[in-house]
Amino acid sequence: MAKVVYSAKANVTGGRMQGHGRTDDGALDVELRPPGSDEAGTNPEQLFAVGYAACFESALMTVARRQRVEAGDVEIDSQVDLVTTEDRAFTVAVQMDVKLPSIDDVEEAAELVRNAHGVCPYSNATRGNIDVTFRVNGRNL
């Protein structure tokens, strides 16, 4: 049986158009707006981009420790695209640009990212559902 390690709780009203979202502890309290809006606020795609990148960086550091690799200062630029489908639905696609300046060997850096992709909860939740691509130290995986 799976063990729950942590539960995040949030409340959203109004969706992405004129919405508001807040976590139960109040640490995150945001106005929600549609992508491209000039109004103050954020959108779900931006929240997903930040959340996935943060989660992936933690997975990367976990894998680096397991492999006894010094990953150093990691930087991740993430992009989440809102994409229309042929049947007039929507999906997202993710692009991660991972920079591992302390790892000169491009193949070693790529292996670390591949292994982190197998560990990251966001990667596991999205695998087979959306396109997720990686760039590592300037090289496409």
C-alpha cells in the first residue's frame, strides 16, 4: 500500500477568468487570470511551470546524491505551452532547459536528467499524457 508523504490543499473560486486561489496554510494566495491577460494575476500554466521545475530540481538533487554526483548549482528554465487538440480540447506541453554548470560531461549530465525524470512525481504523473522535452547543458535529449 502506498504511503502518503504529504498532502497539499487549496481552494479556488472563479477559475482562470477572474479567480482566486489560496492554499490552506495561506503560503500561496494568488489572483488567477487567463494567459495573456493584462490584469494582475497568474495563470495555471505559470503555476504548473514553477511547480514542475521546482519538483524536478529536487528529484535531480536526490538522484545526484544517490549516484554520488556533485550537481552543484542547478538552474531550470521551464516552459508550459497551452495546446489545442484536434477534437477541440486542450492539453499542455512542457519544455525543461536544465543547466548543470558543475558537470562538464554532457552525457553524464543527460543521464542524471533522464534518471531524475524517472523519479520526479510531476514526470511520473504526466508520463504518457503530455509531451515533456528536455535540454541539458545546451543539448536536446
